[in-house]
Amino acid sequence: MSIHKEVKKITTHTLQKMKAAGEKISMITAYDFSFAQIFDAAGIDVILVGDSASNVMAGNETTLPITMEQMIYHAQSVVRGINRCLVVVDMPFGSYQGNSKEALNNAIRIMKETGGHSVKLEGGEQEVESIKRIVNSGVPVMGHLGLTPQSIYKFGTYTVRAIEEIEAQQLKKDALLLQEAGCFAIVLEKIPASLAAEVSASLQIPTIGIGAGNKCDGQVLVMHDMLGINTEFKPRFLRQYLNMHEQITGALQHYIKDVKSMDFPNELEQY
């Protein structure tokens, strides 16, 4: 008899049960095998293979340039590193907007080629048809409302969304429409905490906040921000849990010094 303890995998159903039980959901982005392995073993509930890879991995100013191929590559790498958390893969800009048939084909391609568990796409009412189509094909969809970075050129700024009553009403309507369309969860980004609380209470499905207060059913941060790899980005909603930039710089400078002074490698470090 094997004493190997079976790993209890997190599924979309698990997240639903967590919301019902009032247990908060932890979510972080990852883009490669090594970090995915660390995050999964640490006990994170959800890993988002974010199109933020466009910024933090590729150095682009926005999320817009990243391609399907690049997202698939990152997601494949992440999936190889996990054995229990739920993996959500962002659908990149241009892979689902305005054409529900193309959206479906791209969502299926992501699932087939990456081994991920679900996809995420931005937008409300205008994306409902695509979401329904994708969900009906058996692919779980996470929605994303509020500040939607793929629409940055439309907004013109990364400031807080839905402060005005008209936009707040639309967001509430969009959230219900996404739930109705079959989304299993919705990310709420940079909206007033009171609005996020109201939306979270109005939905059966979990909400994941980023800059949306603590009344959402879970929270997500970009790993480079949370771990302090990226030092330029310091919005109010970000809590930095580590200063990796400083630690890595120190370690590298120590290494360089040891190489130059011939301290590394020493006699015990050679054959």
C-alpha cells in the first residue's frame, strides 16, 4: 500500500467553495517553471500566467505587444512546474476582441498546447458572446473588469476606474453579465473598495481584487512587484514582501568581487 499522500488539486469548484466558506483566495502571477514550482509548493491557490509578461519579462511598455505564441510558451513553462494550484492563462490583446469564433479557437489552442486549466479575458458586455462560446466549449473563463490594461490607449491612463456613477453602474451590470455568461471568477482591478465590496456581495462567483480593497474574495499581485524585483512600480495597492532587487544586486557584487580577487573558486571548489 502506498503511503504517498495524494495532492488535492485546486479547481474552479474549489474556488467556489472557498467563497461560500468565506476563505480568501491567494493568486500571484508567474511566467516560468522555476518560480511556478516555488509558488505552488508554498501553497498559492491560483497562478495567473499574466500578459504582464509583456512588461516584466519582455520589457514592453504595455501588455499589447505580447503574442499568442509567447503566452503559450510562458504557460507551458508554468504548467510543468505545478502539481496542485489552478493555472489561469491570459488571452493576449487581439486574440478574442470582436470575433467570438476566433476567441473560441484561441482559447482552445491555449488549453490544448499549454495544459493550463482556464483562460482570462478582459472586458464586460462587449465580450459576453465570446465568453459564452468559450465556456460552452468546456473551457473555464475568468473575467476582468475595472482597469483593463489591454484598453490602456482607450483610457489614456492607469488611474482608478469606476469612480463616476455611470461607470460604476456599468461595472455592476457587467459583473452580473459575466457571471450569467458562465465566468467562474472575475478580477476587479483598481476600483473603489466600496464598489468592489458591493460587486463581490452581489455575485455567486468569487472576485479577485488588485487595488480593489479587502472585501473581494481573493487578491492577486504581479510577482515582480510583490517580490521587489521591479523597483519602479510603487502604486498604493502594492505591498512589497521582499526586496529581491537589493538582495540580488548584493549577491552579484559579492560574486564579481570574489572572481576578480581569485577568492572564487577556492581549493575546495575545484577538482
